[in-house]
Amino acid sequence: MGAPLSRAGLAFAESMRSFTCLPGGEVQARDMITDAEFEAVAVPALMASIDDPPGSAAAGLPTADRLPRARFELVQGAGR
């Protein structure tokens, strides 16, 4: 068995329990972000995606489009 999780590791594990996607990719209704919430984000944001199957390289583009100060970057050849 591996070493015990650090405090940060435990916090990350706890946050993953409320992950927004269910098996099969369904988004839980309670986790849907409204247009008003997206528009209220006042800080710059970077949406980065990797070019690695099975996901779409442009998966973060719709989110970047909804944030007023976002930039989308595709990281080629990064792998997982």
C-alpha cells in the first residue's frame, strides 16, 4: 500500500467526491453554471486542453467562450 495522503491530497480527494460528471458524462443539474455566474467571473482565466484521445482537443473552448476574460490554449503533444 502507498503512503498516506497529505493534507492537500485529502482535500483533493474530498473535492472529487462532488465531481460534476456522472458515469457516462451526464452533468448533475446542481453543478450547472448559469450564464450570469459565468459573466460574473471578473478575473482572467486560462482554459487549456491537450490533444489526446479519447477527449476532444477543443473541450474547453465552450467554457472559455462563456467567460468574459478567458483565453483558450491547446497544448499539443502533452499527453496525459
